[in-house]
Amino acid sequence: MSIRGYLLGNKRRVLVANAFLVAAIALVSSQLKANTALTFLYVFPMLVGGSYMSRAGILALAAVCTVLRNAFTPSPFETDAAVRSVMSLFAYFGIGLFVSELTRAQQRAVEESRLRQEAEEQLRTLIESSPAAILTVDTEGKVLQANEAAHRLLGYEPERLPGEPIGPMLPVLTTVPRAPGTERLFRSTVECTGRRRSGEVFLAQVWFSTYQTATGPRLAAIIYDGSEDLRDREGVGLHSVMNTSQILVRAALHEVRNLAAAAAVAQANLARLPGVGESEDFKALGALVQGLEKIASSELRPASDRVAGKVDLQTTLDELRIVIEPPFREAGVSVHWEMGSGMPPARGDHHGLLQVFLNLAQNSLRAMQDAARKEFRVVTSFEQELIHVRFFDTGRGVPVPDRLFQPMQPGAEATGLGLYISRAIVRSFAGDLRYEPQPLGSCFTVQLAPARAAVAAAAS
């Protein structure tokens, strides 16, 4: 406990003791010879009082000491007694204030030191308990400090990582500028290849920043092993590509089946003509038509490994919002989201549905490039046991809606397959994609079946 803390904790005792000290000095002064002055002794009660008393108390104590000093001074009635009294009062009061401020400053320093130690301890606990690897690197590229997660990530035993060069493990950190004397700080995020002590390679996601210390610049880095995320992302991406490709092939086979059926009708009509049916070329044509029908018949067989799951529509639309809002904002398009409440999960595939939504949004953005009014709205609703997601825009509209979903149609941008594939994807979820004419612009509606309806249909 500090001196000030003890004085404040025993204030009544110290006050009584200080009063006795002042009385004792006054008594001794009164018993001594007239030419002897002990006025300097009043400094001691002022030193004690300044350690625990308020400013008003210090002033009162200084006044008492001044009165006693003048009462027992060798020449109490000299002409300059009033001046000496005022000077004594200020001197005693100044001593008390000095001690008071000194003790308060000491107390603040002790309190700040305690708070700083608590903050450092909390920060140390936070770093050590963090699941992400955290380390600091000096200008020579050597690890200064590392938490437990960093040792596990890089394959080191506890307390063995400090002092090791970071270059063999994370070469990207050696390229960060840390020139001595520069005030510029660098903060960035990078995804790179890391290497553990055993030589195992992993995908490292690194957040780093530089900072200055009294001994030179330093670098702090937070490292996360994203290998599992990479595997999941690539696996989901491959699954989505395969599903989309399968849908496209099945849609193309559907068109081939229609053409093969038309060719079979034409062949049957030609067979009625005399002599044509015996021609070798006519028989070869028939074989080709039958081959096309067999190829196209695979479109009628459902894919055994394709099972539509549940899709949280709100999550899908939130991801769509993250993707499209920046380019829409740069193009001067105002985006509005009108989400219906109580929407059930939809039947389908998250990535496939997000691909459809993104294609419709990009089509609307292209349609509004030259529009005077640029507004894009996404509205969800639940109508007649179906989930409806409508995409409104104020673009140039669709001049020929009848050919809208035909592949490779004349005048279409890019390949002309976007809407064709999008409708095929939605239909694979037992839904549909429709165009709704509008007085201004266009509206595309995605109809989806609720997931509970899909489960009930599968159970029956």
C-alpha cells in the first residue's frame, strides 16, 4: 500500500496525530526563550497534511500554523508582522499544495501502471487463446513473438518459433517494406502459399501491418490456414459446374429430341413416295434419325445423383447483394430490395440459384446502360404455394418476348445462352423462369417450389 493510501485509509487517526504535532510544536515554542523561533517545524505537519487533505483543508491548516507561528515568534508585534504572516501563509499553503499534487501524481502513475499491466495481460491472454496464428517479425525477417496457434500452424514445438527466419515459411512477409526511419505504415491482406517446418504446403491467408518501435520497424501478422476452405470451395465449384453442364446438355438434348421427332415425321412422309423407301440413302437417313432419338432419349432419364436440397432464399439474396451492388452503384443505378416476410426455404441448389439471379441482374444492368432513369428492384413474395422472386428494371425492355428464351437467337449479346440456361436450371428445381411485360422496362420472375412441398412429393 502507498503512503497516500495508508493516510487516506486512516484519515481520522492521522488527523488527530497531525493536530497533536501542531500543538506540540506550539507548546514547545511557547516554553522556549523569547529569542528562539521554531517556525520551521510547522513545515512537517504541512507535509503530512498535504498528503491526504483537500485544498480547503490545506489552507485551513496553513492558517493555523501561521497564527501559531506569529503568536510564539520572538517579535510578534513588529511593524512588518502582517507582511510576514501573509508570506508564511503562502509558504505553508504552497508546501501543502506541492505535496498534495506530488502524491496525486504518484497515485495516478501507480494507477496507470496497474491499468497498463492489466491491459497487457488481457492482450496477452487474447493473443494466446486466439485460434488464428499471430506473430511479429523484425527487420531481419526473424520471428520475435508467436502465440500457441502460430507454433501449431507452422509445426514448431512451444517456445521454439521465436528467432526462426520467416522466409522459408511465409516468403511473402519478407517482401513487405520495413525501411528504418520511414513513417509510412503498410496494412494489407494477402493469400499465398505457406510451408510448415515439415515441408507440408498450405494455403495461407495473411493479414499484416507494419509499425514503429524504439528499436526499429516491426511487422505483425495474423495467419489463417485456408486449405480446408479452398478444398470446399473448389469442390462446391466443381459440383456447380457439373450440375450446370448437365442441365445445359439435357436442355440441348431436349432440342435435339424435338428436331429428331420432326425429322422422323418428314422421313415417314417421304417413305410414301414410290421408290424412295428402297433407296440406300433413305435407309441411312432413317438410321441417323433413330440414332439421334436414342441420344436424345437420355434427356428423359432423370439424373440419379441430382437431388435438389433446401435453399435459404435470404442468404442467397444477401450474397447477390454483396456481388452486384458495387457495380450497380458505379453505373448510377439505384437498387431496392423488397423482401417478403415468412418466406419458406426453396427447393433447389444454392450456387445454381445464385448463378440464375446473377445472370438476371447483369442482363438488367446492360439493359439500363443508356436509360434516363436507372432503377433496379428485387421483390420476393409467396403466392399460390410458390415462391416468387421478381427482378424489375427500367431498361429498354424486350422487343420480341416470344424468342426470349431461345438459344443462339439473332441480336442476343454474348452467346445468347444466358436466359436459356437460367430457365433450364430453375426448371431442374421444379420451378420456372418467366418474363412479365411492363409499361416501362422489364420484369423476370423466378418461381420456386417450397422445400417442404418437395419433401412431401418425394415421400408420396
